[in-house]
Amino acid sequence: MKMRAVLFMSAVLMLLSIPPVYGYSDPISVTLIWQFLASILVGLLFFFKSIKLWVIKTFFKEKKKE
């Protein structure tokens, strides 16, 4: 697996694990965490087309034949 893909997957898994870990200890922080994650989701949806083009260009570009 490419290093970029590993870093991306680990970042996504870390972000998704924040609410279950900290949500049970402090009910106020879980609200802030979910608002933070919702703002990330809205940002991703807003820039979906440019992010999609970047992902295709970065990970799925064809190898040059020599």
C-alpha cells in the first residue's frame, strides 16, 4: 500500500474514533467533537469536486510506459 493511502486511512480512523473515546467522559466535549466532525463533512461536501479530481490525479494516474 502506498504511504499516502496509509496516512489518509489512519487520519480518517483517528477522526472517527474521537467521539467514542471522549464522549463518555465529558458530555460537553462530545457536542464540540461532533460539531467539529460535522464541519469537516460540510467542508468535504463543499469541495467535493476538487477533492475528487485531486484523488483521481494522485492515486489513479496511469503509469508511464517506458
